[in-house]
Amino acid sequence: MRDILCFARGREGEWEAFCADFDIAVQGRSFNEVREAMESAVSEYVAAAREEDPATAKRLLSRQAPLSVTLLWTARVLMSAWRRGANGDTSASFPVPCAA
């Protein structure tokens, strides 16, 4: 099992998380809620992909978000760390276990 890197951004009551490796996004009311939702979404995505024919499964399991989207999320996390949540937004990256 490997870990994939995901990003989260939000403030009290409104959070979103993004997985660049599979181009998956989730929303929730807290960091913990989006982290759990992302873990579930990644697990379900991988399980569903494995049920497909081998060529389709390979394509789905190698799908990634566009580089521009990944760079935007990376910049958000870095800016949040630099500003230390001055505007109320908090961003973070976190690993999600992945069986793919």
C-alpha cells in the first residue's frame, strides 16, 4: 500500500479537499470530515476501477488532475503556511493510504 498526497483548504464550517493523483474532490464542515471523506472516496474509486476491464482500470488508476490544478493547490498550502491563516483560511496537505 502506498500513500498519496491530498490537499485541504477551508475555514470553520466550510472545507474542501483535493486528490491530484485521481482528480477527486470532496467537501465537508471540518478538516477531519474532509480527510475522512477523501479516504473513503479514494478507497471507493480504486475499488470501482479494479472492477473494470484491465485496460480501463489501468487508465483510471493512472488518471491525474491537470498540472495547473495541482500547482494551484500546492500554492494555496504554501501561502496559507506563510500567512499562518491571517485571512481565516487554513490549508494543509495530508497523506491518504491507497491500495492502487
